[in-house]
Amino acid sequence: MSRLPPRPGERLNRDRPIAFTFDGRTVQALEGDTVGSALAADGQQVLSRSFKYHRPRGLMCCSGKCPNCLVDVDGWPGVRACTEPVREGMKVEHMNARPSLRFDVMRATDHFGKPFTPPGFYYKTFIRPRRLWPLYEKVLRNAAGLGRLVGRQRKREWRTEYRRRHADVLVIGGGTAGMAAALRAAELGADVTLVDEGPELGGDLLASEHSEEAREMGVRVGDAGVEVLSGAAALGFFDGIVPVWAGSTLHQIRARAHVAATGSIEQPLLFEGNDLPGVMLCSGAERLAGLYGVTPGKVAVVATTADRGLESALALSEAGVEIAAIADARADGPGRELSERVVRAGIEFHTGTAVVRALGRGRVTGAVVAELDADGRWIEDTERGIDCDLVAVSGGTVPATSLLLQAGAKARWDEAAGAYLPDEPPPGIYVAGAVAGYGSPEAVLASGAVAGAEAALSIGLGGEDDRARLEADRATLSETRHSVDETVPAAASGAARGHGRCFACLCEDVTADDISYAIEEGFDSLELLKRYTTVTMGPCQGRMCQLPAARKVAQDTGTSVAEVGLTTARPPWSTVPLGVLAGRPFEPAKRSAVHGRQRELGGNVMWAGDWRRPYDYGDPEGETMAVHESAGLIDVSTLGKLMVRGPEAAAFLNRLYPNRFDTLKPGRIRYGVLGDDAGRITDDGTICRLDDDSFYVTTTSSGADAVESWFAWWLADWQMDVHLTDVSQGLAAFNLAGPLSREIISGLTDLDCSNEAFTYLDGKRAHVAGVPCLLLRIGFVGELGYELHCPAALAEHLWDSIAAAGEPHGIRPFGLEPQRVLRLQKLHILVGQDTDAESNPLEAAMPWIVKLDKEEDFIGRWALESVQERGEENMLVGFTVSNGAVPVEGAAVVVADGPVGRVTSSRFSPRLKKTIGMAWVPVALAEDGASITLADNGRRLDAKVQTTPFYDPDQERLRG
Amino acid sequence: MSFEFLAPDSAVAFEGAMPPLRSPVEWVHRDGSASYAERAGWRLVADYGDPAGEAAACQSSVGVADLSHLGKLEIQGEAEAVSGIVASLAEGSVSLGQATLSHGVWWCPITPRRTLAVTPPEATARVRGELEAATADAAFISVCEQTTSFGSNAVVGPLARETFARSTALDMRPDVFVEGAFAPASVARIPGMVLRVGTDSFLHLFGSGYANYVWSVFVDAAEHLGGRAVGVDALSGEARLDA
């Protein structure tokens, strides 16, 4: 192949050379070239090797639809060379051939592998002996696939993101019909987005003599305020969201109305050797010549089933390609006007003939043409060989209906068009252009205008004049010749004779014989055939092969194509990198107002639910001891915090919790365990009564959202006079705990913190270090302590003030890990760790919290009454391990017969100098001193049950 | 018992100085080149060392500024009662989807029963007092201080909508999301609220615990579009919600 002289409408900038490498060899290109066109200009005809048989393949469609030109570009596999623009210095390499593209050892599968790789060979071969499967798997995995990914990648190197776009009208397809639709809709005042796969608007016209008109129309589209996304592939249709991939962005487009102007796809023909480099679609050859100034061949044979093949022959002839012959499969041939043009051009053409074989090894060197009978089968002894280096084929066109079908439209077989046309599109979706079956330029243009107007009017835009104009346009359209003048392309002309293969599916190397074979085996429906042979499952996704496969099925089963139908259309319609679908990683994380201070203090920050929290500050044992010996300060801002206010607030809480809150006095605190309808523990926390009508409820950190939802749900159901406000993130909270905590806090506040004035379970309001606080005297960690809740904006000042005041006393910050040890010493549960979905408060050793003598009903009452009636079966108890070993959390409690319980928490206590824990055990073992055995990763540990707190069981330190 | 413990402006002097009020991302900016200023007791980032560039970003691309110091007050009650109170104080009614600006205060209806008043920090105490007075005799309406429950960012500039488009599906087209439009929405996978305060100016509200996360998401998106983080001085008075 070589460069043609400059052509009108070409994409090239001949003054800007660009160099890249292909398999290490430098290739000179021009700005505007694609990798494929540059390689073609350079004489490189073979671009890839096919999937299964490793047959050489070359440019065919030049529009990104077929699989023949997949290459690796700068380490990215699966790039279509025919649409990838050249860049200076890009490194292009072949795929799927070893050791080289020129000589591929795996071509042996084509010559010798047929017995081992029949259709569906994965169900037949490489199965026995079964013990060799690991070897088969390794061999097959190495042999299969196209392209190689990087084995290991330390971090994401490609930034991708989502972009959400709303529009009044989304037009999919930037050919004439799409542009007409966009213009018309914009004219009616719609906010229009137009997406098109190509690098510029204009579609197929860009490669024709009408390229200038097409480009001019594209400029008008931009001037009309339409947002144009070029190089943008619509991937699917998801309940009104159309994802469109362009570059590094996935546009999620939500439109009120849609126009599908997705065009049609030229189809190949089935004959022996139809995959040889040098066999191209007519449109592909035209694009190569018209857009990129590369001659697709010196001498061509054109095989066609429709007028477009002849038009293409004329265009190629005008570009300097000698047309040796046109084989028109139609018995009657083209219309008179076209016939005369072909004759005037001096081109020999024959009706009722077809190419039955392409000749050559590694590339086309000739074609065999034969006459066809009335059934489209070639007549023996009529073959004639013609020397050529290009076979340009046009097997008709197939409307690109996949997106429409995904959206809910039906596919209707149209005999005249010889294709499935979209039918019954859902409301809000309009169809225009070739995809709707319109063939003439006038009809395509008119259909676009009609669709655009319909879309805009359907969403309330435009007025009566526009409606009148639409009716006139519709009338014009109905008068315009729009049926696609094509004959039904001949099916594969008999079985392959000689040694050639006739490919129905280029992607998966499925031949026409393979299809017949599979049908003989019983896979005689298109859906079954697809799954068995993998036809239509390759990179083209059926663009090139679905209709030929359907015709073959119809032919072999004696049915009609209409009866055969199509396979289900599914997204993505175009191949799309997973990185694009992933988008930007969003990892929501909550951080407290003193998070910065935690990091400065050396906190080991980890995930705790959806919060980032310090687990310790580098010395969990020391932090634990500080709480016992002086004072510790922990950030508990992550707790859920709810304001429950109203005249029925107490009654509301009474219904939600198993204990009473109407008897709680203002300024006092009570522990609460929340349960569900089945009496199972779902959360716990404290409830402080602020005044007669106001309560301050805390929850676990990870349960905050669920508790708020639970409260809101029941409030909506019960319609009580209660207001619920979530202040979880608005208030910071710190727990200052330890024997010196009173001394520390007293220096920061005017509040009387004596034990008499501020007793255990009191809640008081005061300024601490100038900060307005709600102080709760509670004790999760077992020492004298105060929980200070304050506005988050003042949290850092409060933390710093407490730390400064406590420094002379040896205060230390402590994290989640020391807190876990401290609370375990007191047998305080962690909901979700020490409890599960079956745990109720009675069996969790909290019978005192369940007030079955409450007059009013409460959530889970009947279930708890049931438990009380039947008696507890399992109990949550504490245990100690004598030898100091710490069982893993989750270790089983075992008896002779097997496991009967499990360890929920376990730690070594530096204060008590022994291993302590909590476990669920059968009620018979739930007695102080009972011996239990723990099975932990193969070892057995002897433990003793303890039902009272390990540390300060009489709460003298806590209440002192 | 009072609810002062919810209100950051209820702080009193300690050791001769008022405790400083800090936004939930104030600590993040200490690592960079931020210049701080004090406003109504709040430590704010005035600029990031390039005031001219930051102002230019707000005019030509997009600027993201931390406005977490804005006051937020939640009024909750029966729909009719809430709308009546709000109408009297806002000197105009509010309806779902549309907030009302009155004397520097944005009255934002979250649900028919719940309205959020977004105030300049100097006005928060006054508005809270007005609300408490207005609701004192009303049947069961509660006023709750929520200033520190929500972080807030201003996203300002011709590319503000594009910045939001990276993390929300809210339709923010000018003709759809008009000036004063207010909507709860999922933004960056968390619950949020968006208010359009000007031609290309938006206020984004979110749980203050997420402030650092939201800040990093939006600044990243802005920078990718050619914008940047900006201090409050780069914003117009309208975008800053000046009193």
C-alpha cells in the first residue's frame, strides 16, 4: 500500500510527520493518521493473528468494529489500530503471536489442531485423564487470550473519573441523522448532548465526496450550543442512564429523551479465505483511501449484494484503484443509472455472481468468482480466477440496534431490508437514520429532524408551530424512498472446498462449517449456538457476525431468519477498560475534630467502622496502666448522639428500650440496651435526661446511623410528639478517666466535682476550660471518670486544656486497644463483638435491664417474656485462663461432644496480670468457678468461669 | 438544663482568652501555606499564599473554600407551624427545593417539617434568639443548634458545576437548579445538601465528621479541572454569605 496524493476531506496534516515504532521498527506517519493507516502506508499488511488459529489478519473495517487490528500500545493491550491516533514515540506491538507476527508457532493449531479444537472443544477435549487438568489449564491459559496485562501494579497509574451529565435530549450517533436530530432539538430549545464514537462528527459521509458538507453540518451543531462528545462510545442503557466512555472519563448521562442514530454496520461475506489480509469491507477500503490517503490495493475485485458496493467500486476507482471486476450477487443487479455509471467508468461487472474464494498465503493474491443459482449457491464449473491484491466486500448492512434493544425496543425482521429493525421503542426513545432502516441521504436527514423534534416536543418544549412542522416533516419522510435496497446476502456458498476456511466469526475463529457442525450436534438455536461455539462473543460483539450466523442457522435448520431471531443485547456495547468503570475511588471516612491532634500524638490510626480512630499511641499497656494509676484521656467523639425532645419523649424511649426512662430524673443517666422485635440486642448506650422533655441518647459508634433510622422509623409509625435530632458529628466527646481525673477537671471548671455534688450517673452542664460542656459521670473503663461532650469546633481547645492540666499528674492519651482491656475487666459488652444476632439481654447477663413489669409495651417484649418463660439456654460469662495464654477471639468452648460455645473477647490484663475474657457457654456452665475448655487452633486451654467483674467488682473506685 | 453545650458561641473566656473556634478541617491546612484570620471567633483560612491566584480561580475556573464556620440552626415541628415561623422571620415563604435569603440568612427547607437556617457567624446567636422567641409559644416546635454538625464548603466559579459532576448526580444545570435552589443529595457517596447562592456559587453542606474526606475529594476534582483550594478572602460577599 502507499500514500495517495492529497485528497479533499482527508484527516492528514502532511506537514507534520510523526514517528512511532511497531515491533521495534520505526514507522513514519503523518499527523491525523491512525496506527492502522500509518502501517498500511508503510506496507505492513498483517497487523495481528487471530484468536484460535493464529491466522494472519489485516485491516478490514477501518472503523473499530472488527477484531483484525488489535495491538498493544505502550503496554495497553486490545487497542484497535484502525482508530487509534498516532502519537510521537508511541510503542506499538503485535499481540497473540510468538515468536513474531511474521512467524507464529501457534499457527500449528490451524494446520493440525482441528481434531483437538472442534466447536465446544472445552467440553470434549483436555478433560481426561482428569489428573492432567492442571497441566491442560496452564497450557490453555497461556495459549488463550489476546494481549497481556501487567503482572503486578503497585498503585493505580491511570486517573479515571465519572462525570454526571443531565440533558434534555441525548443523541447517540454523530452521522447525518444524529446531527439533524441534535440541531432540530436544539432549535426547539432543548439542552442537547450528542455523543459519537468517531473522532469527529460526520459518520460515513466523511470518507465520501460529501465530507465537506458533513463537516459543515458538524460546525453548525456546535454553534447551536449542543454539547458534543467525540471519541465517545455509548456503552449501554440502564433505566435512563446511558454511560458513555471517552478517554479517561465515564460520562453518566441522564436525559429526559433520547434519540438513537447509531447507524448501520456493513457486513462481510462468507467465502473461503474471507479472513485473508487484503479482504476488506468496502467502507473500510473507502475510509483508508478517503480519510488517510492510503491506497488499499492496486487491483481490486469488489463483491457486493447491494448498490453500495458499486458506489464503493466507483469511489475506489476514482482514488486510483484498478477495479478488475464487480461480482454483484443480485440476479437483476443495480438500477439503470448506477449501471451506466459503472459502465462509463470502464469497470467490468457481473450480476448473479459472487466471490467464492480468496487466494493467497498470508495476503490476497487473487479471487475466484463464480455464478450463483436461484438459491444463492455457486454453480460448479463456473469459477473464474482473477488476479488482485484487494477483495472489497459489501454483504449489506445491519442496523446497530443493540443500545435500542437494551433500552427495551423489540427487534423486527424486515424482509425487504434483509435485517432486523428496531420496533416499539419505549416512551422517550426515538430512532433515526440507518438504524431505523432509512437508506437514502434524504430519508436519513429527514428522519433525524423528525426524531429530534419528537424528542423535544415530548418533554414539553416547542409550540404549535413546531408541531405543525413536525407533521409536515413526517409526511415528507413517508414519501421519501427509505427502504434499503438490498438483497438477502447469500449464505456461505456451500461447504469449503479444498483447504480454505470460511469464517463466520472472525473474533473467535468460528467457521461456517463449525456452525453447521454445532447445529448437527443439536445446538440449533442462536442462543445455544452462541454459548457453544462462542460466535458473537468476541471483541466485535456480533457487529460482524450475528446476522451471518443467524442466516447460517436459518439455512441449516430450514427455517427463516425471522424465526431464528437475535441473541439478547447486553452491555457494554463497546469494549471498555475496567479502570474507566471503576472511576475515582471514593472511600468516605469520618474523622473527629481532634484527629489532627491524635496524629501529632503518634496515634496508630485505623478503621473503626467508618471512622478513623487511634487504636493506641504506641504503648497500649502503659496507656492502660495510666488509667488505673493516674488518668487517661480518650477521644470518644465517634459515639452516636441523639437529641430526643418533646412531651412524649420519655414515653417514646420507654417503648423502644426494655427498661424505664419515665422514672429517670432530670440530670441523671441510665444505661440502655436497644433491642429489636425479637428481643435481640442491637445497640447500647447511655441516656441522660436533660429536662422533663429532653433526653440525650448516646449509641455505639458503628450503630449511630442504624439507631437514628430505627428511632425515626418508629417515630413515623407511632406519630408521637417527639423531635429527633442527630448531633453525632456536631459534638465531640472525651472520656477522662482515672483516680486523678477529678483533680484534673476541677482545675478547669467552676463546677463542684466533689463526689457528693457530682455523683456517679449524674449529668451536668458546665463550662470546662471556657468550653460549654455536658458532663456525664459514667464509667465504661472502670475508673472514676467523666465523659465531656462539647461543640466540635471547641474540641481541640478542650483536649489541649485537659492534657495541659493533667500533665503534672501523668495523664496520657489512650486508644481503643487499652479501652478494650479496661472495659473487659468490668465485663462491659461490646455489641456486635460479645453479642450477635441471637443474643438477648437476659442471656447476656443483664436481666436487671429488662423491666417486664412495665405497664406499656416495648419492642421485643413478647420475645423476652418467652425467653424468661422457657429459661436461658446459653449465657454470656467471663472467664480467666490460668496459664496466661490468650485464646483467639472466636475460639470454641468445648465439651466431650464438641463445641458448645465461643470466646467473644479475650485479652491479657496488665493490671490483673492474667488472661481474662468473655464467652458464651451453656447455662449449666454459667456459674462462678465452673471449668471450661477452650479449643484454639489445635491447643486446649483450661479456663474458669467468672460472672462478676474482674476488677473493682463493688465499684468502689468507679463511684468514689 | 440549657442546651448551651450544643452552641459553639456559648464559650466563655478561659485564662484571659476566648477559646478559638476551629473548622473540622482547620488542622489540615496547618500543614500547608495557609494564612489564618479570625472572624467572629473562628479561625479561618484567609488565603493559601496566593490571594490573587485564588481570586482568579473563582472567576475563571473553580475555587473551593471551607465555610464550616457558618451558623446552622434546625427548626423542627409540624409543617404548617414551621413554615409559619420561617415565613415570619424570613419575610417570605420557603418551599421544598427553594431556599429564601433574608438579611443574610438562608432559610433552607429540608423536609416540610424541618428547615435549616444558614447564617453568617456573627448572626447565629441573634437568629437563634429570634427563633427561640418565635417558637416559645408555638405548639411543639424545637430549635436545635447544628452549627458544628455540618461542615460546609463554597464551590465557586464557572467550573463549579463540573466539579460537582465528578461526585454527584444532582442536576445542577442553571435552568434547573436556579438561584436559591436547595436540595439534599448524595455527594461523594455521603448524604449532603447543596444550595445555589449565586450565578456560579454553591454551598455544599455535609456531616462534619466527613469534612476532611469531602475537602480532599473536592479539591482534587477542582485541581484536575484547573481550579484550586481558596481562602475566604477570595470569595465574593455573596459566596461567603457575609452578613
